[in-house]
Amino acid sequence: MTDRWRVYANLATLANAVLGVGAILYVLAGNKLWAMLLIACAIGFDGWDGVLSRRSSSPAGRFGRVADSVADAVSFGVAPAFLIAVHTGDTATWQPWEPVALGLAVVYLAAALARLTYFTARAYNRPYFLGVPTPESALALIVALLFHDTPAFQTVQPVGVFIGVAVLSVMMVVPVPYPKVRRGSPLRIPMAATAVVAALALVPLQFHLATGSFLYNLAYAASVALLVGVAVYYIGGPFTVSQLPAKDRPAP
């Protein structure tokens, strides 16, 4: 008899991949805000995939593990790379930087694929990640773009985006332990709050808000909170790994 939780987990994985493809198409169509919203939704389905999989009575198989990594590669590797490389707005500002943008998009994608390949082949049984996981990297990229590309809450600043992309790429592959945000994790509530403020930031922005309007200011405040939530994971995450049971902690 088919395990229904395993089926639900596979459907969540499929939804993750479909949203990633949709995000790529929206970037090509010139609507980065919709693309960012779809990537944020894909992060939610990626989380549900894990929750549903852990409810299954049957052990996770290689197919599910590989399918999950392929979906993550699309949504949190290829789609963010398109966000970095393709600029249909503010073309006068971005045009001189296009070769740099393309090069860093390739670097970001390579880093994402490298960490997903390592995770799928060797590290999937660990109770923690080595390097920042790709969904959190994609969320951090969204923060950088909100402030320095679309809608550019501060300024359209290619150099600022490029520095952020370079840092995010490195953080995905450095062997620093980062927690899996599960039940009992001290980061579970902060990360749940981060998901809420991500929606508060990205959903109103789809309606081309006038600068200074109530919803614009709400989206800006939510984006600042999103920045704080991402920073909490990046900075505080490694310290929470030390709170795992002794047998699950990384070797000194």
C-alpha cells in the first residue's frame, strides 16, 4: 500500500519545482517581483516537503532525495541566477555591469549546485547543514534585490547586489554548520516570523504601490524585518548547532 505521506511529500517537491520554473519565466517576462514571490512560495513547499516526509512510516528513498535536490536546484539555484543575470528594468544603470552580473550568476548557480550535490550524495543524514542551505540563500538574495534592484527601497546599486551575491555564494560552500529548522529548534519561531514578513513584503509590492503610501511603507517595514530574520539565521544559526545532542554535534 502506498504511503500517503510520501505521496504528499513528493507533490510538495513537485510544487516547489513548478514554482521555480514559474519564477524563471517571470524574470524573463520582466516581472522580478512575481518571480521573488514564487521563490518565497517555493521555500514554503520545500519546508512542507520535509514535514510530510518525516510523517511517513517508510524511510526516505534515493528518488525522493534526488527529486528534492533537483527541485531545489531549479527554485533556489537557477531561478536566483536568472534574478542576478537578467535586468529588464533600470537598463541604463545595469547595462555597463551586465558581464559582471552574468559571471556572478554563474558563480552563484555553481555554488548552489555544489552544495546540493554534496548534500544529496553524502550529507543528507546529518542533523545539520554544512554551509548555508539554498532556500535561505535565495531568501537573502531577495532581500538584497528588494533594497538595491526591485523595487529598490534604497537605490538601484549593482555593486551592492554583487557584493551580496559573492558573500552568499561563498557561504553556501564553506564548511560551517547551520541548523535544520525543525520542531524544538530555537530558530523555529524566528524563522516562522520571517516567513510571515516575507509575505507582507512581497504580496503588496505586486500592485505597483505609490511611494509613501500605507502599503508601500508596510512592505518596506516588512522588508527590514525580513532582513533581520535572514541575518538571525546567518549569524545565529551556527551557534544553535551546539545545542544539539552531543552525538549530533559536528566534530571539533
